[in-house]
Amino acid sequence: MSLTIYDKLPSHHRRDDTNDVVRLIANLFVVMTSLVLGLMINSAKNTFESIDHNVHAYATELILLDRVLRQYGPETEAVRQPLVAYVQRVVDATSPSQPTPIVANRLSELLLTEIGTRLSAIVPADAARASLLQDVRERLEKVLEMRWVLVEQSEGQIPRPLIVMLVGG
């Protein structure tokens, strides 16, 4: 397009110094766009790594919670039932066909609340069991905390106006 109007431009717009300024400005836009795109890619990578770490830590806490419940004894079988149901829901929900993350699901939250309710009903027989029960409660708190961290992280995204600016620039 610029070649078709080049002859129609005044002579002072066709000089070499004007062409150099236009090239410098175009290079500036290219460099800035590249810089912003690189920062966005780096941010996305860091977010992915953070979520990946949190998912693994969350799974580890769920496993450790179940192990401590088993270690406590058969009295915790009623507590493990909603935990197993919760984990099964999470595993089933990781399929690509699920439109929303299961972590934010209301039924999942109710299952975790039920675990806490059933834990409150357990009366430890001795000091060793009281210590295990305290460990179970702490692990459950950690699971609940990590669940909400994952819920919050699952909602982040790159703003559309920024993407439009980059594509348009």
C-alpha cells in the first residue's frame, strides 16, 4: 500500500531521514510487542508450574490424610467414606469432557465438610490416638486450604484487551 502512495507524498516525506524515522518507529513497535508477548509467555509458564506444584501437593495431602485415618484404626472407616467419595469425584472430573473444575463443585465441598463433622464425633481412647486425631484434623485443614488455593488459581486468565492489543499491534 505504501508503494502506491509513495509518489503522491510531498518530497520532504520521501527523504531518507524520514524513512529512517519510520523504520525506527516500526522497530520500536516490534520490539515492544515481542517484549510484552515474552512476558506473557513467561507469566503463563510460571502460573502453570505453580498450579502443577499445588495439584501435586494437594494430592499428597489427600493421600497422607487417608494414611493417618487408616493408621488410627477401624473407628475412622466412617470418616474415610466421604474422603473416598470426594477423591473419586475429583478423579472422575479430570476428564476433558467436564466443563467446570470439580474442585469448585458444591457437592465436593459438602463431602469435605462431612469428613470434618465425622471427625468431631470421634472420641480418642488414649493419648496416642488423641495425637493421631489432631494430626488428622491438621491435615484436613491443609487439604481445605489447598483446595481453595486451587479454586482461586483455576479462575485466572489473560485479559482479552491485552491479547487484542498484541494482535492488532
